[in-house]
Amino acid sequence: MDQSGTSALLQGAVQDIASDVVSALRGGDHVRMSGTMAVDDIEGGLSLAAVRVLGADLLLPHVLFPTPPAPEALAVFRRTVEAFPPRPDAAPTVLWSHWAMRRTLRRLDSPLNGPPAVDADPQPDAGWLDDAPWQTLTHQLAVLAPLALPGEDCAVTRAARRRPVDVSRGFVRAVRRRDWQQAAGAGRWLTLLDGVPDTLGLETGLDFVELMGGSDPRVALQVQAARVMRAAGALV
């Protein structure tokens, strides 16, 4: 199959998995992985590549609710972590994405007993975020949205906490540019940050992002994650 055909299949697989995650987030259910194992059998690893694109968010419902993942979902996730180790010269976002997947695997993999050793892996460097322009910061945080989790701490989270106004500016810019994926990812981060300006109207903004970008399940995933985390925070 030519490259364009493979790319289209991969994009479709990512969308299918993201839809499954959105459904689980809305219902508090297992991520069902509908169709992905069949795709993997036919295309020789396409489902693993799709899970690698989605990253730790594949198992997000089981982190937020928390519930044990279905064995097939956990198996695909574990195989993906093992199959796609980052190269030493990989981009920082790739290193952090892999770190987030390993942290999620340690948290949810049933053979590992006791509290998850979330610091078992050294964290990649996040110093490049400290002086990044607010536009770049927002873009990078949106790529690393799977790290935006309540009660979790890492260097990327700390960088976001130091710059809530910059992330807010980035959210507005992404909406104006109709970059719904970036807006949704930034909105997920903003849900967790203190110091977000009240004038931002985050909740209304997320509703608008969902309305405009809701045909993309990756946008819906980030918006629904933000809502679940916001609701959980309101109950604390």
C-alpha cells in the first residue's frame, strides 16, 4: 500500500480509538478498542501505531474514574510502549509522551502490586518550556495534553502552572485560528491551573471548541477530559 493510503488508514484508526475513549469518558466505562485488534491483524501493527499517536490518553478513563482497563486494551497499550521506545535524539515531546505512557502503564498494569512508582523513570528535561514564547508553550502543552491530570506532578505540569496567563492567551489564539485540537488541549490544561483569568470564560470557550471541532474525536476527547476533571475538582 502506498504511503498516502497507509497514512489514511492510520488516521482512521486513531479516530476510531479516540471515539472509543470519548465514549468511555462519557459513560465511565471501559475503553472497548472497537475494531482496533482486527485492524492490527490485517495491517501488521497499525493499531499499535495508532495507540502511539494517542499516547497515554488511551487509558485516560481508567485513570480518571478509576477502573481497571479491559485486558485487550491494556495488552495493546503495553505492546505499544515496548514497540516504540524513543530514540536518544527524539524531540522532547516524544520523550515526554513515552514517559507519560510508561507512567500510566505502571499505574494500571495489574501485575504490578502496590502504589505506582511514578518516579521510577527519570523525567526528561522540560527546561525548553521555561523561556518558550507563549505561542510555542501552548502548542507544546497541547501536544502533551495526556500529562494534564489532576493531582499529578511533573516538570511539564510545573511549567504550565507557572504560566496560566500565557496558556490562556494561547487558548484564545488557537480558537481564533480555528485550531480546535490545540484549543482543546490547552483548555484541558487550563482546567487544572490556578490563576486563569476569569475573563477567559473557559467553560463557554470549551463548549464552543466542542461545537466547532466536535466532528474530530480527538477534540472531543480533550474537551470531555476537561469536563470530567472540572467536575471532579468541583466536588473536592
